[in-house]
Amino acid sequence: MNLAALKSPQYRLYLIGNVFGMNANWILRLVIGWLAWDLTESASFVGLVSFLAFSPVLLGGPVFGVITDRVDVKRAAVAVQLAVAGLSVVLFGVLAAGVITPLFLAVFAFVLGVVLSAYQPVRLSLGPRLVRPERIASVVSIGALNFNISRLTGPAIGGALVAQFGAAASIAVACVLYVPFLLILSRLQPRDKLTAPVHLPLWRSFKQGLAFIAAHRVVRIAFIVTGLFSMVVRAPTEILPIIADGVFAKGPAGLGALAAAAGAGAMVASFIQVIVPPAALGRVPVRALVATVAGAAMALVLGVSTNWPLTVAMVAGIGFASTMVGVNFQSSVQMQLDDHIRGRVMSLWMTAAVGGTALGALALGALIDWLGLPLAVGGVSAISLLVFVVITPRFRR
């Protein structure tokens, strides 16, 4: 099993803290999505809020990646998580006072997105610095498992709390969960970088990351597939409030069920990734290419489904496929990186993954208001399925 990272006491400690932090993040995401729908019942606004939450990574992510390669990664992690916890406290105060508005929610989503765009390269650099270099693939697999278990438990907890006690109570729980994560982050001791960094000017450092991507075939393919997949297959999972309540009238409990289904599918994929060996160094992971095509097919079924159990199953399937694509390609990229350039390259990878989801959610929300959900999601998924069927066999060569 691909569990070598657990031999590191520092990584084990980090993993424990991450259990709390990840559950808090998923509760926060679910509440924001629910509030966007509950306040407006507008598919476009749900898509806009999702875009605002993820779009900062398009521009800010690469900049923060350069910065991550220059600063103390532990201090950066603590600072960013303090900012996320502080924003959660602000949202709780606004909800408790009963003064939440669509404008505030949109601004809050954008500010949170900026903070999280800073955290992504920090997160993707910190984990590998807690283990030996040969155990980095294990860090990716175990991290994905933890991420996706919380993707199951966090939305389920959040949805139940919103349904029974309201959004404010759900955010209060998230605020409490950030505390142990912050305490653990403050105690970590990452290993020194294997190569001493050369601090070039900001733009030249950024170009160095781009040059690395352009020079490695597997990395280029990872970026292309991840970006396209995020835009057309992962995007429907960001408009789940529209499906849960707008189509099936299931309310916050239904939203929690769909989000938990996506988490369950992702968790199964994560278990598989822990069991099987990682893709060979320098090889395109075939199982990720297969998951790309399968995910597009399931998104097509999701778009036209009028059956609740089938819809839940398709959301779970998309969660499974998304994790297979994300973990395999992230692992393939991480295994080829030196510590001194990891923040820059992985920030660009997150730009492709998260930025693609942001653009897809924004476009999908507008299309749903214009064409209706079946035609919008079904049509986009059908086109993407055709594209993936054509291009993925070429990447295997």
C-alpha cells in the first residue's frame, strides 16, 4: 500500500490537524453555496458566487506560488489559516445578526477565494517537505484520501446543521474546527529544501515555472487534461444547490446528500489510489485518462436525469472520476519537482484545476438560466465527451 508518508511523525501530526481543517473547509463551502441559492434562487448567482470563490486562483495563484518558494512555508501556512478562520468568524457574526445579503455573500466569496488561492501552493509545498523525497507520491495519495473523507463528512455535517439549526450554527462548528488545525500547524518542522533557492525577479521566477511545464511532456498533458476536465466535468458539482432544490426540491438536506455523494465517490477513488502503486515516473497515468472519459459520460447523464437516486449515483461517479484525474496527475507532476520550484509549478497546476472549475461554474450557471439545466449540462457534457474520446488516446502514446 502507498502509505510510506505515515512513517514520518511530522506528516502524521499534519494529517491529524488536516482532518479538522478539511472538514471545516467543506462545511464553509456548503453553507456558501446554499446561501447563494437560498437568498436568490438564481442559477446565475450560484454560478457567480462559485466563480468568485475560485477565480482568484487564476491570477493570484501563480503570484502566490512564486512567493511560496521564497518564504518560510510553515509560517505561511499558519498565516493563511488564521485568515480563513477569521473570515469564518466574520461570516458567523453576519449570519447571527441576520444581515446577510447577496452582495455581502459575493464579496465574502471573493475575499475567501483570494486567501485560499494563497493557501493552495503553500499546502502543496508543505506536505512534501514533511517526508523524504521518495515518499512524496504517498503524500499525494494519503492527502487525497483525507481530503475526500472530509468531502463526505463535512457536507453531511454541514447540511444536517443547516437543516436543523440554520446556517449560523453550521459556520460556528467550522470556526471551532479550525482551532486544532492552527495549533498543530504551529508545531510542524518541515525539512530544509534539498536545493538552495535562487531568488530571481518575480516575473523571471514565474517564467521559470512556465518553462518547466513546457519542457516536460507528462506535466503538459497533466495541465491540459486537468484544466479541461475541471471546466466541463467538475463544474456541475459546483451548482449542486440548483440540482438539489431547484430540480428536486430537496432543500439543504438534499444538497448535503449530493455533496456527501460526491465525497463518497471521491473517497472510494482515494482508497484505490492508496492501495495501488503510483504511475511510473515520466509516464502518463492511463487510469486518469479513462476516468476523464467516464466523468464526461456521467456528467451527461446527470444533466438529463429526473430520477433522484440516479442523480445521486452520477454525482458520486463524478466525484470518483474527479479524484482519479486529480490525484494521478498531481502525483505525476509532484514526483518530477524539486523543492525550489514546487510552489510555482503546483500553483499553476491549481490554476488549471481550480480556475477551470470557476470558469465552468460561471458559464454553466448562465447557460442554465438561458437554456435550462438538462440542455445546458447535457449539451456541454456531450461535447466534452466527444472531445475527450478523440484526444485522450493520443496522450497515451
